[in-house]
Amino acid sequence: MDNADRSLLTDLRHALLRLHKTLLDWERAAYERVHGRTTGHNLLQAILTDPQFAWLRPLSELIVRIDEMLEREAPDVPDDVSAIVAQARALVSPGEAGSYAQRYHTALQDHPDAVFAHRDVAQVLKKNPDAAVSSQRLHGETGFHFLGGSRRK
């Protein structure tokens, strides 16, 4: 893996970690409204087993995959970096169907910090010229409402 790929993955990892923590905090608040305040141990159990947190698992798995790649000297297949970038793009610009997309869009509506964390991931992804995606998708023009107004296709 060359230095540019390593730098991209490191930046992407940091941005995804911030997004993951922000979404996890948001989901935890919703969980605690129903189940009451929870300890760290009980929260970990809920994150691993409760269906309410299942939608966050693809993001968690992507972060682990990036960590594993950064630990190796070189990726097994040269396209690994491109595949990770493509997966990250899909997670921050999901379609409108599916439980992940629904929760992600709701988080962006309800939690301003999620919008900022989303923006940080989008900025890292925009730096990568190899897998260009229209800026419309990266900036949320997917038909759902952002703070301060509506954006439509």
C-alpha cells in the first residue's frame, strides 16, 4: 500500500469513527428513553445483540476492515482500497430504502452533530479521485430534509 492510500484510509478511519460515535450516541439516547439509563456493560450487550443497534453494524465492520488493512504491509488485492472507499460512499449516501438508510436519514434530521460528522466523511471521500461520485449524492441531495430546508432530486 502506498503512502497516499495509507493516508486516505487513515483519514477515512478517523472520519468514520467520529460518525460512528455520533450515531451510536444518538441511538443510545433513543434506547435509554425506552429502557432507562444503562451502564457501559449493558450498552455493549445491547449494541451487540439488540436489533435497535443492528443498523450500525455495517459501519462498525467497515471501520474494523480499515483497521485490518492499515495493520498489513500491503492489501491482498490492489482494489481493496477502492472497495473500502466505495463501501464508505454507500454508507454515507444510502438510497431511501432499507433500515440502514431510514435510520441514517433520521439521524441526520434529528442530530446536528450527525450532519457535521457526515460532512467530514464526505470531505475525505471527495479527496479520492479514483472513485468519483457526484457531489449531489455526497452532499445529501437524496430527497430527504436537512436542517433549514428540503433538498430534492
